[in-house]
Amino acid sequence: MAALDFPNSPSNGDTYSANGLTYTYNSSSTKWVRTSPSVGAQGATGPTGAQGAAGAQGATAAAGAQGAAGAQGATGPTGAQGATGSTGAQGATGPTGAQGANGGTDIVNDSSPQLGGDLDTNSYHILLDDSHSVKWGNATELEILHTGSSGYGVIHNSQGNLLVDTTSNFYVRNTDGTKTSILANPAGAIELYHDNVKKIFTYSGGVKIATSSSQGRIVLADTSGNFAYQITGTDPAASGESGGRLVIQDANGNMVLDSRTAGGNMFLYNTIKLNGNASADNLKLIMGAGEDFQLYHNGSHSYITNSTGALIIQAANSNEIQLNGNGQHAAKFNPTGTSYIYYNGSVRFSIGATNTVHSEDFVPGGNNTYDLGSSNYRWRNIYTNDLNLSNKGSTNSVDNTWGDYTIQEGESDLFLINNRNGKKYKFNLTEVS
């Protein structure tokens, strides 16, 4: 068979014939395409016959002429295919042979073994050395391992949330399951235990703390466990109080506050200071449903205010109520004895069982302004030494003048002294009995 020698620089549609075959040039693909005889449609594949003898090697086509420098020369045609031997008849399919024995996989030396299905442990365990882990996730985000150095079991999740889903309770227990540390009920309480004794547990209304069968205690402590303060509640049955009992103690167990049933007693063992730790005034002690009674200090003065009803200060029988200031008495009030009013530490006014004693000059608050008694309420008797009479600052209704007189008593006579001119007079007295 002669070698193919295609023309140089063909145009689209040019033909070339050789060895009984015709080729047409396609400029779009820059290839010579066989056009005659045409290639028939692919016939049905006949049955595979016996292997035909290998055909002789076709002659190698001669190399195409070297194209001119610059433009790419056309690719020479592929040499003609050697004749194919005739297809033998399809032999009958033999029966499937028995499954061969599994040669096995060397998972020790295989650096990337893969499963072709589910892994069944066949009632055996998967064992890992210390500090080796089982990892999940495209980036091994979830890891479970046991550390050999510290003896810790570790579940490490480096991305997203770590969820534990259960249809029933979730427990954290010791290795033999005899002691519970945490019990979580998805539809109920979360319980925390100390040495298998329930101490903290939730309920629909909040959180409960139990120390014993009758008490619940909160101990505030530092990071070393040293007590700071203690708060203890005792149930009604054990405390004898219908509403229970609340006790606050200091770090040493000393009582600070003891509160009983609402509306009952509260016992305080500390001084109460309403001063913002010496930084605030006008902090008030307020009592009464309408805030009727108040005690406070405004920075300059202290106040006791009562806005409803009487303000009653009551002492036990035979005991005094005292008002003191600057280390001295201002007043003493005794409901069954003598009461006293003081000035600069000295008694000025006293009220006894049969008399009232005034220990200082008794003067009105204004000159010629106030009366001693009235036309309807007169003093029965006036006991006095000299009687000084003066209407200075006004005039009488007889001669429209004013006078200043003193009446003095002698052994047998009564004298009148005119304090304006110094003249003295004796009353003319007539004995009647």
C-alpha cells in the first residue's frame, strides 16, 4: 500500500484519493476527513469468539513533508489500520465459580484504609493507647481520648455545640454506677449530688437547696473553701414556725439575723446603720402601711415624724422617759412620780403629785400682753411676798395716767410705796374681828 502524500496548503473542500480511498479537507478542523467509501453505521456487536491471531503490523506511514517555516504544516494522515481478523462465534458463558478466599487487608501498613460497609466489632472491643483518640468531623472537630499523664478522660469539641441527646434521664456516676453526681431529666428536674446525697435540684418554680431532711443551707466561701457567710432555712415542722425560719450567720457561725414566720418576729444581732457606710444622709427607717412613721437624719438635724394618729412614747411603770443632750438632762418624765424640766443641767420646772414647782422667774412672753387666769378661770389664792403693781406702758381708765407701786406688809400695817416718786403711804385699816 502506497504512502499517503497530502497536498500542501489545501483549501476547504479539496479532495485527495489514494489506495482506493477519498479524503476531503475540512478547513475548520484543519484535517483531511475520509469521505469515500463512507464509513457504515456501527453494526451490532457479535458474540466474542476465540482470540484471533494477531494481524501483521501495518506499515508505518511516511513522515509528511516539512511545512514551510512560519505556518504550521498540516498533520499527516494516520496510516491505514491493518485488517482485523474475523470474529469468532460467542462461546457459552460458564458457571460462576465459588467465592475465592479473602486475601485480607494489611491495616497495619495501610496508611489510609477505608471501610466498604458498617464496622461490626463481633463482640470485641476497640482499644486505644493513652493519649490516642477517636476523631469525628471533616476537620476532626470532635475527639475522645484518655490522657496517660494526668489520667483524664477527655471529650473535646472544637466547633459548634456539644449535644447529648437522650429519650430518658442523663446520669453522671462513678465507674461502678453506685454513686450519682448529676441526674438530668429532660422533662423534669436537674439534680446535683454530693457523695450520692441530693443537694441542689430544680423544679418548675426555680431551684431548691437541701442540706438535710429539714434544712437547706447556702455557704458563701472564697476559692480556698474558707467560710464567709452562711444562710440557713429550716422547714415549718422542724422550726415550729408555720412559715419556717431563716438564719444568717457569719463565718464563725455567730448569729446575725434570725427571722421567723412572716408577720412574726425578726431578731437582729448587729447594729443597723442607715448611712451608706458613712456616705449618705436622708436614709429613712419607715414604718406603717402608709409610711406614717419615719426616722431619719438630713445631714444637719435628726427627725422623728408621724403623719397619722398620736405619737406615743411609753415607758414601763415607774420608769422615766429622758431627753438628754450634751451630757446633761433636758427633761425627765415619770408617769407615776415627779417630772422635771432642766436648763443647763439645773431643774427649772417640776411637776409633783400635789404641786408644780418653778425654780426660775416666771415671766410672760410679752409686756402687758398675757393674763394670769381669766374672768372665768381665776386663781383661788395667790401667795406672794411684796406685791409689785405697775401699768407702765399703758394708762388707767380713771385719770388716764400710769403708776408703779409696791405693797409691803408690816407687823401691824400695810404699806404702799410709789415707785415713781418714792413716796410711802400706810393703809388705814379698820379692825372688824
